[in-house]
Amino acid sequence: MSGILLAFIYAALFIVLIKKHSFFQTEGISRNTFIGAFLLKISAGTILWFVYTHIYSERSNVDIFKYFDDGKVIYNALFIHPVDYLKMLVGINDPALQHYLENTGHWKRVFNQGLYNDNRTVIRFNALVDIFSFGYYHVHTVMMCFVSFLGLTGLYKSFVPFLSNKKKELFIIIFLIPSVLFWGSGVLKEGLIQRCNDGQLSARQACY
């Protein structure tokens, strides 16, 4: 219950920020519409949590918990050796850190596609958010939704000058495509990494 209350508090703070900050001011789309889209993202992230908690419940094979649990391993180093925590958080390569990383399940990828290992980005995100969440998962959902929401808002504002007569349609396409809304609202890579898949807007367009 404490985690849900804390998640509500952070969500309320972000709503105030959306209402007040000029970044979320754009002609043709009200701030209340932006707030509605943000709340919809939190709802989608919560549904994702429900699915992977009560339907596909094998925690060790579920992405939303794999990175969350590995983040806790790094976060716990903060209380043992804060410098080690900071090194892992910012990516300083130090062999002395291996005894922490050996306790993670997904810091090293089982397979390598020749691409950047973005597992570590999400793990670090969770390790950072743990400072504010006290380990409560739902706070991570709210934080990820806001980070994703910032990216989508920036994307909308980048395109709207070229589609000034299609503001509402653009808003729907960017914020409400089901795959973007669902996968981009969980504690997953999709909330942080921008990527196009087969030329279509994908959930990975919820970017930094």
C-alpha cells in the first residue's frame, strides 16, 4: 500500500509539472489532454505489471522484473560502498565491481547482436529510481511513464510545425498507438530507446 501511495504522490507532482511547465504548452492541444495522455500511460504501465504478475508470473523470465531486480543489486551497493554505486551508475569500468555484477542476471547479454547492450541502460535507470522509490515497483512505472512522456511530447512538438492542420491526428498517432502506449509505459527498454521497426512508429519512440 505504501508503494501505491508513493506512486500517486509522484504522479501528482508530474501532473503539476505538466500543468505549469511551458514545455507542455502547445497550440491546439490543451494541458488537460496532455495530462489525460500521461494518466493513460500510467494505466497502461499498471496493466502491463498486472499481466506479468498474475498471468505470466514466472518472475525470472519477465523483462519488467529482470531489470528491476538487477537494478536493486546495484542500488544496494550505495549502502555498502557509495563510490562503487556511482561507478556502476555512470558506466566506469572497474574490475573491482565484478562481485556486484555477478549477482545480476542480465547485466551481460546471453547473445550479442553487435548492438549496444541496452540492458544496462534500463538496469541503471532502475538503480537510480530506487533512490526515490524505496524499492516499490509502481513508482518505477510512474517514473518511466514520465520519461517516455517527455520523449513523446518532444516528438510531437518537433512534427507539429509541419502538420499544423493535423494537430489532433498527430497527437493520436504519437501518443495513442496501442503498441507505443502499452510497451512504452512499462519498466522496459521501450520507454528509453528510440527505434523504428519496419518503417513504422514503434514503442521505442518513447525516447530520452
